[in-house]
Amino acid sequence: MVASLSGASGAGALEQSVADAIAARNPTLAELRDQDPSAFQAAVELIAEAQTSAGLDPADPPPDSRPVARGAAPDVGREFTPGNPDVLWLYNSAPEGMHDLISLLKSAGQKPKT
């Protein structure tokens, strides 16, 4: 999906550079990349799609975001910190995308039920 957002030739390399950029600036997603590569890829696609639709380049850091008190529990996870700018940007900018990302993070590494 990230590749389809680019519209450029060499989309696989572009997709990889977006994934690398997002992992490099988001420690939580970098851990997810090591633990569950398919969940990481799905998270990158969610973030890249939301950023692209907002007119941002997913390969670049998102605008500075600070946490907002949007009914969040006082003990929100470490993924909602300025050290994870893409996750924080998605949390502040696209609640529906954040819901999908939270579901992804919760299910990452779990074996499918058979």
C-alpha cells in the first residue's frame, strides 16, 4: 500500500525507505519490526496512508506533536511519547487510524486462533 501511495518507479525501494525512516524515528515500531514484521508493515501502511492523505511525506518526520488529553488514561503506553513522533502524530491527527494501530500493536506477535 505504501508503494501504491508513492506512484513512483522503484516503488519497492521507496516503500523500504519509508519503512526504514519510520522505524528509525519510532522506537516502538522498530521493536515491532523485529518481533512481528507483518504487523510492522501494516503499521507503516496505516501511518503512511494517514500522512499522505494529510499532505505529508511519510519519509519525512511529521510535524512536532505533543500529547493531547483526549480521554486517554493517565498511564498511556510508551508508544505515545515524543520519542515516537509518527505514532504521536497519528494519535493526535487521525483517531480512526490510531484505533487500527492500537489493535495491531495489541495483536502483534500473537498466534492466530485456529
